[in-house]
Amino acid sequence: MQDRVSFVCPICQQATERPNYAILNAQKQRGLKLDLLAGDLFRFECPHCGGLRLIETPFLYYDPKLKFAIYLDPHYDRHPQESIEQAQISLLATDEDSSQYHLRLVNRLASLIEKVHIFDQGFNDQLVEVVKLLTDGLFAQQEGDRQVSQRYFQWDKGKSQLLYLTDQGPFKVDYLPKLVQFIQKKYAKELRQSYLGEWLMVDHHWALRIAQHENGLDTDKTLKFD
């Protein structure tokens, strides 16, 4: 779903219009999906000054075939309940049955793109978040001089990876099958819960709650395999 909205360029302060995408159907709008994954859908270039900005606005991405929906709200942290309500209203507008969907909330575009990669590959995003959590310990051991700002799962050329954004530039880490197997076994009970029909923020804090259910997490121990 696209309309046009009035917008003031944050650089030159000139009024203009830009496309505003509110809802994207992954099965029917494949071209827009590719733009989204490339980071272009929310990129704005001012026609007056040529300035480039990433303009993130509330946005619903849903896949009727794979049965997942992701709602982006940059203001989620300040108004979580309002975000959930708006997410549900947006999904209701698609006439989809939300009770059959995996529903996720994110507060930044990069997280939305990450979730699309995860669900497109048939992965469990709860599992991926715990993998990221434990990989942090390994990364700190091996690359302790790097300051990490964010890390994301990505599917690149048929391979699963974790992309760490650091003060020394991006750094890719393999998505370790042994670690995945370890987590699937250790946290099997928690990971079995699908939460269909519930809007969830499955992120680093979610992974910590899963790990703490096991009376704490010692990454130095869990990252050693015989």
C-alpha cells in the first residue's frame, strides 16, 4: 500500500512529497520486497538539495504464504501498547487471520530486514536470538578489541551468517551448526512455544529471558564443544 505524504527535508528545510509505504504483501509485491531488502524502500533523496536520508515510518510487512508479519514502529520503545494496537489494525486491513501468523514487532528497519531473512529461510527467530547471544561471548574472546554496536543474522549467497557492526567496520561470523544444535537441545521447551497470534518483540532481551530460565548462562562453558 502506497500513498504520498508531505515532507520537509531535514537538510535544506524545503517542503516536498515522497512515497509512503504502509503495508507490503511479500507474495504480491516482490519488486518492493527486493527494494526493502536492499535498504532502498525507505531511502529518501531530496529533489531540491540532493540530500539522502533513511526515513523510517510505521510499516507492516506480511507474507500470506509463510504466515508471518512484522510491524516496524520507530517509536515502539516509548509507546509499546499503542504500537501493538496499530500493528493489529494494519494486519486486520489485509483480511488475514492473525491467529495463524507469527507476529513480530521491531523498532528499526535493519531488524525488520533481519526478520525477513530469518523467516524466509524457515528459521525460528527465538533460536536465532539465542545463537546471537551465545556467539557474543565467542566474538568477545576472539575480537575483544572491537566495540560492537549491533549484530544481525543475514542470508548471503546461500549461507547463514551473523554480521557484527563494530567501530572497526563490519565483521562476519559463521552461524555455527554445533551451537545451533546445542541450543535446540538445551532450550527445547522454551523454543517449542510458537506464540501464534501474539505480537512479540523477539530480540536480545527475549533471548536473555530464555537463557535465564536455565538458572543463568555461562557463555565460557556453553561455547566449548567436545
